[in-house]
Amino acid sequence: MDDLKIGDKLYNVEQNGFNDFARYSFSEVTSLTETLAVLKNGIRLINRPKQSYIMEDVGYSVSRKKGTHWHIVSLKAIRNAQIENEKIEIHDWFASKQFTLNEKQQIYLLLNTNKEDQ
């Protein structure tokens, strides 16, 4: 468990309740003080790694919000963010789309055809 250095890339995940999507934020360490690491997005982290168990084994607490942790970016985190962003995009598309009756019929037939094949 190392202290953060300038250039380290970190991420955070927020979720508003269990039914909400996981929303990933990514940033990079741009400056350091004796005790803090400041991210490009202005968030200040306590530059002391600690066990997290939230998303990764090690996390860095947000200054004055000890329960919020940022983690070193991993390939797994990037992939999970891509998957969640795709889910959000699909959800938003369906929420804003006004389907015609013909489109609804096509979707219904497509879903029922797939159901019968199983």
C-alpha cells in the first residue's frame, strides 16, 4: 500500500440506492501536499492508503468525507465502467424514445420469437 504520486489515475463509484446504476468517475493526481493528494477534478484525498473493501482492497478517503473512497484504476474498473455506461445509455434511450405502434409490435414479436426459441 503506497502513497499516491502525481500522475496516478484513480476512480470512484457512486450509486443512489440499490436500484440505481453505478456511476464511475475517473481523475488523476495533479498535486500533493504533506497529507493530501489533489485530483484534477478538485477532489482532495487523504494521501494515506487504507483497507477499503468497497470496490478494491485499498482506497484513499476523501478529505472530510472519510466514508467516500477513491481507488487506483484497474482494467477491471475500466471494463465495469464501460458496461455500466452502456446500461445507462440504453436506459436513457428507452426513456426518451416515443415508440410507434409498429415499433412496439416489432419489439414484441422479436422478444416473443426469442422466448419460443429457448
